[in-house]
Amino acid sequence: MKKVFEGEGTFVEYEERRVKLENGHEITHRRENPTDLWWRLKEAIKGKKVKIVVYGLEESEG
């Protein structure tokens, strides 16, 4: 196996919010936006047989 891609960052931006409908009900609206990291990985692995391992980075506070 050889390294095809290496990157770091947020893979998909995720937003969730409560929306009130006209009939008074509330639903949860979820929205996902792929980031530049997502697009670069997609292009790097397109058409290849790959094994992907993901590590979560600790987010620093403050």
C-alpha cells in the first residue's frame, strides 16, 4: 500500500436548527456542507480501491 492522500481539518460542516412550521409543529432541519477537505479526498480516491482510517483531533478550548 502507498499513501494516496493526507489531509487535516473539518470534513463536513454540519448545522442543525429547530424550525417552526405554519401548523405550529416544530421539526429539526439538518444541513451538511462538504468542505475543501472533502472535495480533495474525493478527487484523490476516485476510482481507487482504498482503506481509509480517520483519527479525531482534540479541539483546543480557548
